[in-house]
Amino acid sequence: MTSYLRERFSLRRAGWEVLTPALTLVVAAIAATIILLATGYSPVSAFQNMWSKGWELEQVVDMLNRATPLYLIAIGAAIGFRMNIFNIGVEGQYLLAALVASYVGAQFSIWAPAHVGVIMLTAMAVGAAWVAIPAILKVARGVHEVISTLMMNVIGIAFVSAVLLRWWEVPNKVEARDDLPAWFVNTPNIQTREIPESGRMPDINNVLEVFTRDIERGQTGAPQKYLWGFLLVAIVVGILYHIYVMRTRHGYDLRAGGANPDASLVAGVDPKRMILFAMLMSGAVAGLAGLPEILGRDYAYSLSFTQMLGFNGLAVALIGQNHAVGAAFGALLFGYLDTAGPILDSSGDAPEEIIVIIKGAMIFTAIIVYAVVRRRQLADQARTASAVLAKRDSGEVDEGEHPK
Amino acid sequence: MTSSETMPAGRVRSTPLTPLIELRGISKYFPGVIANENINFSVAEGEIHALCGENGAGKSTLMKILYGMQLPDEGSILIKDETIRFHSPRDAIDYGIGMVHQHFMLADNLSVLENIILGAEPTTLGYMQQATAEQQVQDLCDSYGLTVNIHTHVEELAVGQRQKVEIIKVLYRGVDILILDEPTSVLVPQEVEDLFVTMREMKEQGKTLIFIDHKLDEVLEIADRITVLRAGRSVATVDKTEATAHDLAELMIGSELPVPDTYEDTVVEEILLKVEGLNLDTEELGGSGIAAELERRQVLTNVNISVHRGEIVGIAGVEGNGQAELIEALLGTRQVSSGKIFMAGEDITGWSTRRRREENLGYIPEDRHKMGLMLSSPLWENAMLGHQGSRPFAAGGFWLLPSAAREKCEEIVEDFDVRTPSVRVAADALSGGNQQKLIIGREMSMSPKVLIAAHPTRGIDVGAQAAVWEDLRVARREGLAVLLVSADLDELIGLSDRLMVILRGQIVVELDPAQVTPRELGSYMTGAQV
């Protein structure tokens, strides 16, 4: 094989890989335009505002803060997807994990890194434990995980709000903070006891400010926005995921099990053990998704804790095609859209719900576009390859080709 | 029997060589292969036209194009001088073209009748006309010699009978032109003769048959004209009367027909694979509805096999007599009920599949796509499947070594003549023969102690077949113990040092391949002779 040829193929592949998300974006934008026009809003001004205001530094901080949990969920879901497991229960897993981890974290105070570590391990353990039930049902009795994890979502969410939060609730008043809306302050809020200082994750505004300007200060002199330190954890998780999936034998087994269960079985992959592992790991990673908010802003689980990250994170995994970098792209995109919603609402360009529609359109088109592009890519490979082989057959062989 | 004896005079004489179907300049490109290149092919009305060629010669592709399953990249299809373009098999059926696939497309849990009418049920205002359907299907079954009750479930039928159901299913749709894709590859000799009777019957009814096959004796027996494809091009169309097997072989591969033959004796005393008193039961849900209960079924009964170093032991049997379960037991993907399995003297009965594979148990699966490959993954990732924990693919059984794996894959590609532009191409992009070469290369290049080869040449053509046989011979010479499970009797007889016949889960007889004919073997397999 000539190096020229190899180059050519990978260049082409790269081209195809950029094309897919780009097409998804374009189609979603077109869908949004049509809906805006049909409902009597101006798409031009909506997109203009989204673009110009969305890239202000303070908005970018919000975007990153939203992308962080979405990314963790997406990686968790991707571990399952790689093995053909649809862990739709990430929603319940991260909510329950966040609640239990906040409760446990508030019980003691030790050396800070250890404290944070304990909280993270607790969240992972709870996430894994919650998915363990569907996992065992699937392995032992063949219960389909979509049904069982979906049920466990509902149970988990109900359990959180109806049982645990009532046991662990503490009297509370929400203190004024620049990053909280005014209506939120001093309203009664049911929440767990606050995690002491040692269990909190410092913000990383200073890291961001190295690359950009300073984040604007509020009346109290504190920054208006805090970039949560958990972003770094998410990045590490992404890197570890990539190394695991692409560079370890176990990760290969996982992918093989997903790509062809029968072939991987005769290749020595134990499907039951692999399913169990994939589901538990999926739940464990998803369990981390509640912590950015808990450790970075609220220091406690309250009724205002952000929900629905689970389902959004599943979509991010889909758009990112279970790839560490793709999921990062998807998480940033969803983070951007989520922070753009309020902009549209406040500028009067469009109702916030248009964002939900855009996200829906993106998920939908992603599925179609990936299938279409994959087919086109195969056809392209076909043409290139037959051209190469035809040339080889007719004797015009490049150096380094096969002798036959 | 010659065709002139059975040819219904009136029909053929009226339109002797007016082409009914004409394919002009058909080209079709797939990733990595030119499947068809400028092929011209014409079929006259009322003839049996055989399409021969090696695997990857483009026979199946050409027929898929004619049947509307694939669109040609270039060229045109003419039926009765009218240019047409099929977008789906439905279009083809509307033009009276039907196809009987190599792999049966039947629903096991439906009856013969239901399978035949499925999708073409006679209805009045949306209600099915049960009586009409039964009558029509019964008539067809009678005239084509399918003697089973049409209410029998398909799962209870033998392979030959299932094939007839497939044929009648196509005929029921009112087609005049039938494409039969390697119909004999799944049949034992007795069933092949039966199929030929059916084919002659169809011809007498005025049907036109296109028959894909690469067994030349069969082709010469049944076909009127023969078109030979080689490397995606049509090489020649000859009359049966003008052709000999020798000529056809030369046309197909450009050299003499290879024969499976193991030449020298390489067997030594050392036993590498030993199966001792193996029993295997399965539990299946029997009965129906609320009365359903687990039924135990004994699939393997007291199986004893030993394979020596440098020996090929052939397992002959009609499909469904326990071969698949035997292989699963050897691989460790199915629990045995009792008995022991030894590899190189070690008791491996309790070992996991992974441990067996890593201790160098090689496996060439019968179904490439289902058991052997990850189709959407690149070749180099496929090259490590089953060996992902071993060098050079992984270090310490933990870290994957992608660049070393790619190098290893490039070696396999060269040593086993896998035709591909790159090891980064998806396995999907290769032709069947090349996929099979990759799998064989993967298993052989890891120098296994024991190799299980299940139908290693199924669905591949003479040229690739010869290469596979040669590979197995090399394996034998290098001191592997090979267990060859096959339905190709010539292959079994030609390659094996010893032959065992499996019938209803029992090894019923051990034969000397030097003494046995395919016919005899066939009668042992069907239980006609014990």
C-alpha cells in the first residue's frame, strides 16, 4: 500500500466526518427558519441575536456549564450504545446519584480532594446501583433495557422527590447571589444540607480569563458568572473514555459486542459480562452528571435542581455518534442552544420553545444524515477502490502494491 | 439425461434463440471491486440457462441487477426488446421475473401455505380467500412434486423441501422467468436429482430458468446453454452440447479445475483435539400459549472424536443433525451436558471461549457475515477479532496496538491475496470471497493448534475454493489438527484423512475417504444406509 494512497483515504475520511455534523446543523437551521417564518417571527433577527449575544463571554460560561453535565451523560450513554445497550435511564440515574451524593457529602468534612473524591465515587456508585437492577434483569431474564430503564427513571424521579428529599430536607433560605435570578432569592426551597467548603469544587474563571477578558463583576464585586471546575473532570472523563474504547482490548470487546454480537461471542467475548459491565459503567458515568451543579453552585440538592439533562444527553451522544470528540461538539452545541433560548425570549425574537424544536429537528436530521452520508461514503470508497484495482489489474501498478 | 429428450418440442422450436431477456453492457462497481464490467447476457424463452463463474465473478450481482435488487451503474436491461429499469424486486415480479435465493427466506413458524401466499394473498375487499389460496397452492405443490401437507410448519421440513417451498412461492406470484441462485449448494446428491426433476418440469410448463452454479457436472446435466463469467466480465456463452467440464473450467478460472486432494500423509500419533463421550441437551419452549413448557431435546449423543496433529477429520451430515451444536460445544459457547473436550492434552471442558481461543483454537465460521466479521469496521479491526488479546494486536492483553494491528493486517492481505485497496476500508466493501480470505488469513496466521473449519468454501467459487483448500492443506502440513464440517461431499472426501458421519446427533459411521463415493456418503448422511 502506498503512503500516498493511505493519505488520500484518510483525507477523504476526514472530509466525510466534517460533512455530517455540518449538514445536520444546516438542516436544523432550515427547519427552525421555516417554523419561525410560519409563526410570524423574523428568523434573521432571531439568528442575529442568538449569534451576537450568544458569544459574549458570560454566555459562553453558561454554555460550558450546561455542556459539562450533558457531556458526562453523553459519555455514559455512549458506553452503553457501543455495546448496543440503550440506557435510557440516565435521567433517573443522575438525579438519584446527585441527591445521594449531596447528602453523603454534607455529612463530614475532610481534606478537600478526598472529600470531592468521596462525593464523586458516591455518585458513580449510586448511578451504577440504579442501573444494576435493569442490568441484572436483562442478563438473567432477557428483560429489554429500554423498558426497564425507562421504568426505573420514573421510579427514581418519584423516589427522589417523594421520599429521599423529605427525609433529608433542611430548613433553608436561598441567599442572594449574582448568578441566581431575583425571584429565586429568599423563596422557600426544599433541599438537603449544604456540603461544607471542603467538598466543593472551586470555579475555574481564572483559567478561562487567561484566554479571554475578565468576566464582568456584579454589585458585590464578585464575578457575575462562575465557570464550574467540574468541566475539567468532564474533559478527563472524555479522554479516558476515548482511550478505553479505542486503545484497550476491553474497549475493543465492547465495540465488537455492539457491532456483531454473534461474531464477538465466538471471538471470546462473554456477552452477559459485557452487558453488565457496559450498563454499570454507563450508569456510573451518568451519575457524575449532577455534580457540576451541586459542587460548583448549589452545594446541595434542591427542588430547583436541573432536570431533563438525561434525555438531552442521550441526544448529544447520538449527534456525537458515541465518539468522544463528536459528543463534545454535540454537548457544546446543545449548551449553546440552551443558553440561547432565554436570549430569544428576552429579546422578543421568538419564544424559548423554538430551541426545543431546533434540538428535535437536529436529532431527527442527525439520524437521517448519518445514514445517508454513510451510504454515500461507501459508494465513494467503491469508486476510488475500483479505480485503483482496475489500474492494478491492467498492469499500471504503483510501487509497493501487492505482488499479485 | 440430455436436454433434447425432455425438451418440450413446441415451445422451444417456436422461439429458438429470440432473446427473452437481454442485458447489455451491464457494469456495477462496489467498494474495492468491479463486480460487473460491460456484461452482455441474453436468455431465450423456455431454456435453462446456467450462469457459471468463480465466487466474486459477478454472478450474484448480475442476477440481483436483473431482479431489481440493485441498479446497474451502466448498461440496460431489455425484456422482449423493451428497455426497462427495475427499482425493486416488485418491479421485476411485475415483469414475470422471480428469484429463489441461496439462503432461504422463509418464516419457520408459518405453514407452507402461509409462507407461499405471504404478501400475495388473494383477497376480496381485504378479506383473505382461504379456500382459493389453498386450492392454488395445492395445485402448484402437486405439479412440482412437493408432497408435504401444506399446513405443515416450515420448520419441520427438510432442506430440499424448503427449497421447493421457495420455488413454489415464486411461481405462485405468476412469474415465467426464475432465477435460482446456487440452488444445489445446500442439497445432498439425492435432493439435487429431485431438484433437477422439478426444474425440467418447470421448463416443460414453459418457464425460463436462469441457474447459478459452479459445479460443472450439475451445470452440464441440466442446462441448455451456459454463460461463463470471470472477474466481472462475460467470457463466453456456449451450448451444452458443445461444452465439456474441462472447457468450462478453463473458461472460469483460466486453468484446469482444481481437485481437493491432500497428497501426502502427514498424520502423527499425537492427539490435539479429543472429544470424549459428549452429550448435549437443549431446552426449548415447546407447545404453545399457556400450555408451553420447556422441552428437553438431546442434540448430541455420546460423540467421540479425536483429531491428530497433521490430520483433517471431516464431519459429514445433513444440516441440522448436531454439527452446529458440536462446533458451539468445542468453542465453548454452549454448555455440554456431559463429556469432556481435550485440546493438546489439556481438559478444556470448563474453559471460557476466550481462553480456548487464546490457547490457539482457530475457527472459520460457516456464516461470514453473522459469525466472522464486523461489517462496518475497518479490515484491520476485523483482522484481530478473536485474537484481540494476543500479540501483535495487544500488549499484555490490555493495551491495543492499532499500528501493529494494521501492519499485521497488511501481512494477511498480502499472504492470503485479499483484494482490497487499503486495510482501512470497511469489511463491508469487500466481496464475499475476499472476506472469506481475510477470515482464513486471520485464523491461520495466528498459528492455531486446532482449527475448526465450518463450511469453509460455502458460497465461494472455484478459484477461491482452490485457495481455501490449499490453505487447509498447508495447515495440515504444518501440524494443525483440523476438524472440517462441510456439506460439500467432494470437499469432505478430497480433503479428509478420516470421515465421520453425523446423524441425529450421533456419529453413525467412520469412513475411509479413499474408499467412499459421494453417493454412498449421501446415503449414510440421510440414514438410508447404516
